[in-house]
Amino acid sequence: MSRPTCISLTTDYGLADGFVAACHGVLARLAPAARVIDVTHLVPPADVRRGAVVLAQTVPYLPEGVHVAVVDPGVGTARRAIGLATPNGLLVGPDNGLLLDAAAALGGITAAVELTNPTWLAPAVSRTFHGRDVFAPVAARLALGAPLAEAGPALDPATLVRLPAPVLHRTADGFAAEVLTVDHFGNVQLAAPADLLDGLPDRVRVTGRADRPRQLGAPDAAPLRQPQLGASDAAPRPEAVAEAVTGALAMRGRTFADAPVGELVVYPDSAGLLAVAVNTGRAVDRLGVRPGDVVTVTRG
């Protein structure tokens, strides 16, 4: 990879405090010529899955550079701080599954290190603010052209923490998929590739379901491949099923306006995954779901 000129930041720090500014300040002092792009600082607190999805779906569209992500409920514990190299960029953050989908989106991990070199870190490292004292200084050095190998000892990528694979399975008349994210507009993104709509009619039924453990091997639960979100070798989650929360008919479409105003539509979103929206409304409110729940889409 050529010398990075861009650093991106993705965190759950919010905007009410000085955490983001402190990270910007470290980067500005150590690598003043680097361009810094804020992806988001509004990941829900400690929601590693949400951070991983946002990061993985954004980094392919950013300039080649160093991507810092901090959604880190284990900060100050034995969890490792890591740096990853890929064919199209570097990633820096905690070893909690946050970075691996993004690494896959950038071409896969070619090298991994634990960030332990004290000369790369702040002189005094807070146990609760590694974004400022570990990840930002490391990102600045990488942006200046320092080799990742000097940041600390090499790691076997197979030892990195992986998030459980999201729920995805076929039902007798459709499929069930985990809610990955809910965006600002209330659209519900599912862990389901777009081709799962093939063979379903123009009107389908969408049902929100609470995510509860179930026994594997039930007759209506033929497992499907996981969508390509990055950590494709992650251990699969138990399939889930529970009582229905709500359900409604939806149009099968390509964009929001394929459904009448106020009605549901199931469509392939900009990430190539299936999502549920309400034309000029909020599908998350209509379905009564949240990330981690399971939604079924069946023949209407």
C-alpha cells in the first residue's frame, strides 16, 4: 500500500463531549497533513455489531488510508489493541470483532499486529480512552508512512475475535433474517442478500420477530449462506424464532416509491442487502424491531 494520506474515524463517542475533538487534536499534532474523515460518532454506545456494519459498508468508498474504529466496551481490560493491513488500507482498533468485516471489504487481512510499541503510544495511556492515547497516535504514525510491523508483534489472524454470524435461514414460504441496522430514516436492513427475493410474489408479508434462542434442526429452518459482510468464517449464531411482534403486507420493489405513500416495501439497498422501508415513513416503528431481532419475509 502506498503512503496513506487519509485517516477515517468511526466511534460511539457521541458529540456532546470532547472525546472526538481530543482524537482530532492528536492527529492534527502528529500528522497535520493527513486528511481526517469522520464516518460517524453516533454508533449506539457499546454496539460493536452496528459499528462493524457501518464501517464495512463505508470504507470501500473512502480514499485509501488508515481507518480508526472505536466501539470498545472492553477498553482497559485484557482485550488487545490491533492493527490490520489489507490490500486497500489499514485498520486500527480493538480486537472485539469491530474491524473484521471492514478488512474483508478492503480485500482481506494480509497482516495483523498487536499495538504494544510504547514509542507509538501516548506517554501516559488512560485505561478508558484508548481512542486518544493508543489508536489515534498509531494512526498518525501510519499516515506518516511508518510500517505497521513496527507497531508491535505479529498476530495470527485466526486468533482475532469474531462477531457471531447473523441469523439467516429459509422458511417454508420465504426466509428469516436478522436485523443488522436501522438507519436514520427508520429503514430496516436485513442480513439477507438481494437474491432471496427471487421467486417471491410482488406482495409479501413482513413480520417482526423477537430474537430468542431455538433448537437447531427444526423442520422449517434450512440454513442459507451468510451474506458477505466480512467475517464469513465467524461461528454461526443459533437460529432464532419467537412469537410474532407484528406483520404487514409489503410491496417487493427496487426503491421506496415502488410502494404507495405510507406502505411497506422490501428492496435491495445500497449495500446489496435486503431492507424494509415505509414510503415517507419509518419501517422500524411499523415492525416494532431493533437490531438483533429477526424478521421473516414470506409469501403474502
